[in-house]
Amino acid sequence: MIETGLENKVVIVTGAASGIGKTTAQRFSEEGCRVVSWDIKEGEAQTGGIFQKVNVTDTASVESAVAEVVERWNTVDILVNNAGILRDGQLVKFKDGALTATMTDEQFDSLISVNLRGVFVCTRAVVPHMIKNGGGVILNASSVVGLYGNFGQTNYVASKAGVIGMTKVWARELGKYKIRVNAVAPGFINTEMIGAMPEKILQTMRDHTPLGRLGETQDIANAYLWLASDAASFITGTVLSVDGGVVVGT
């Protein structure tokens, strides 16, 4: 049996009110961690942990929340940068030779603010405390579309590719402080958002996945847990695709 070494670790999970974030918070709690759940929406605290209403794009909100965590437990051991949004749309749309729509500045800027800037703001706030306490783990939510692109997602793909870039930079910069930084790239995951899609689209997703099914939020949570654990102590700067083989099958 592999010892995870996670008991009593202080873990912040962003976007923890629902979906992958909520399952991830629950999974770390099951492992005996002190889980700090962040979301801009109302959420719930895990056993032995707390919930904080935090806007990851707001530096003051993030830094205040981190200060409260450090005052309570004196450290942050693990940060899971999971929070993210979608604002899909084509760069430009033409019909009968005429421009009918474009991706708006608001669609682009609002998504980049949460999905990319939010990862930067949260990590910047947490890392000094990890350094003072002798190390830590940063885990960032990317996506398989950040690796190969996707129709109608200029903004989302840019954010997830940017997360991969930041992951690699921080792995280089922070390794000397015993801070490991990795990213997880989910494929098609059965969240509330995807579950609301028409069955025809869901079947297309399954057909594009070599394992023939959608992933579950638990699949991603388990990947985060493993990367945070002692079992992955020599892994940093990597992107783990948890996608049922979508990248291979694309």
C-alpha cells in the first residue's frame, strides 16, 4: 500500500462549490487533510476544514483568505488551482459572405481573468508561505484542449495553454524551495455542465475517447491527490492528461 503522506496537510481547492473542485475537496478530506474550499458561489466546508467565499481574480480577496488560513493553521501545503469558467464562441462568424458575429472583448477578458490570471493571483499569494514552511505542491487545472486546440474556444484554449506555460516556469523557479508544480489536463468529464448537453453531443464525446466513456470528477480528483502525495515526490513541471486517451485518439 502506498503511503500518501497527506494526513493533516492544509489544502486549498479553488472552484470547490461544485463539479471537479467539490469532488477534489472531498477526496482530500477523505485522506485526512484540512481542506480549505474556495468559491465565488456559496459552498460547503469539508470535515475538519473551512469554506471561504473568494474571488480568485481579486488580489485583496485572495490575500485576505490566505492570511486567514495561515493564521489558523500556520501553513498552506497544497494549492489546487481548479476554478474556471467557459465563454465559448468563434473568433469570427460569416454567413453569405457577411460578418455576423465575433468573440467579444468581454468573452475573452472575463475568461482569461478567471482561468489564467486567477491561477497567477492564487499561486503568488500562497508560495511565500510554502517557502517559509519548507516546501509545498501547486496543482493547476489545464485541459486537453490546451494541448491540441478546439473549435470555438479561442479564449479557453489560450487560458489552458497559458496554465501549462506557467506550470513549467514555476517548476523551474520554485524547485529549489522544494515546491513541486504540476498540471492536470482533463478530457471530457461528466460534470453538471456536460450532463446538460444533448445525448448526440455526449455520444460524439464518447466516440472520440478511446476508452469509450466520459471521465468522472473522481478521476480528476484522484489524479490531483496522487500528484500531491509522496508517491509523486520526484514529479514536477509535468502535464498529466486524464482523458481516456482523447489526445491519442485525436
